[in-house]
Amino acid sequence: MGVIYFLIAIFATTIGAGAGLSGGVIIKPALDTLGNYNLFVIGVLSSATVLSMAIVSTTRCFFQGIKIDKKLIALTIGAIIGGFLGKEVFSFFYLRIDEKMLTTIQAGIIILLLSITLLRSKLPDWHIKNIFVTITIGLILGTLSSFLGIGGGPINVAVLCMFFAMDIKKAATGSIFIILFSQITKLLTITLTSGFGAFDYSMLLYMIPGGVLGGFIGIWLKGKLENKHIEVLFYIVVSCVIMLNLYNIIMLNI
């Protein structure tokens, strides 16, 4: 069983680091499909794996001399606040509604958001410079990623391209930077508030190494691919994740 979780982690985070998708958008529905853990544990497994990938990817970007501009810093500040809010929103609903219903709601929101990202080239472009608007956008991204347990990668990439006129490679790098801090905030909030509970987190022994390796491979892959190839990879993966979430909704409600 551990091998399956390792393979999911390394595949998801390789794609995540390479195309800015975070990996969580693949890990979350994949673990929902396996059905071995409850929603809370799945969220922790996904966040911890994505965080390990983001640490590797961000560190390598700094060593390669990639600079983080003011827009990304402002977005990250918002994402940190959003990471806290998203965890609180998840806890509110987790304690009050049926887990099957919450999983369905999360999958539905993911499908909606991913469908919008596929249409981003048809939407108007903006060049937002206002610092407060930028922080607010970061807050929304952080809240969604933390609540959904997906890291938020494809949504981040689409927003960075649409609102800040970034090409997909720069958006992918910025997305990983935002993911790093939103997931740190989420896991730190759990540690300081509800705690992780007496659940089985043994799969982290397989998933975190997979996330680390995926981070290294994904950054190498991104260096080899041109923008047009990353675009194609982005669309293929997002389309597959939409179908996987649709499958999960159907299986949960039959």
C-alpha cells in the first residue's frame, strides 16, 4: 500500500513542480478515490506532501537566482492569512455536515475552479498593481487552497497569468512560492489549535519522500520544457483531474 502512496506523491509533485500545479490537486482526489482515510487525514497527507515539494522547488529557484518580486510577496502575505482562514472554514464544516457531503462540495468547487482555469485564455487580462487588491487576491487563493486541501496550484497559475500578466513559467514559479507559505500556515494552525488527533499518518513516510523527489524532478523538467509544452501539460492534467473529481462525486452519491 505504501508503494501506491509513494507513486501518487512522486507523480503529483513532479507535475506540480513542473507546471505549478502544486500536486495537491492530484493527490486530494486520488486519495478520495482510494478511500482509505477520512477527509481530515487526507487533507494533512496532501498538505504535508505538497509542502515538502514546495520547499525543494523554492530552495532550488533561489539557488538558480530567480528573484521574487513585490507582487508575489504581497500575494504570499494574503495566502498566509488565507491558509489560516481556510483551515478554520474546513473545521467549521467538518464538524457540522456529513463527510460524504463535504467531500462532494469540495470536489464540486474544484471542478468549477479548474474549469475556469481552462478558459483563462478567453478571459480578459489585467495588470493589477494595487497592493491591497493583490493581498486580497492572495488571501482568496490561500483560503481556497487550505479549505480544499489541494495547494491551489492551477488556480494560482491562472490568477497570476490573468491578473498580473505573467507567462506560464513565471506563474508556475510564483504559484509554488504561494503554496509554500499557505501550506505552512495550514499545518501550523492545525498544530496550534485542534491538533492532528489519534489518526494513522504512517503514509507520510512514503509520501513526503515522494514529494521531495517530485520537487527535484519537476524543477528539472520545467527547465527542459518550453512555455508551450508546459501549457499543454497544464491543460492535460487539469482535464484529467476534473474527470477524476466527477468520478468521485458519482461514486459518493450512488
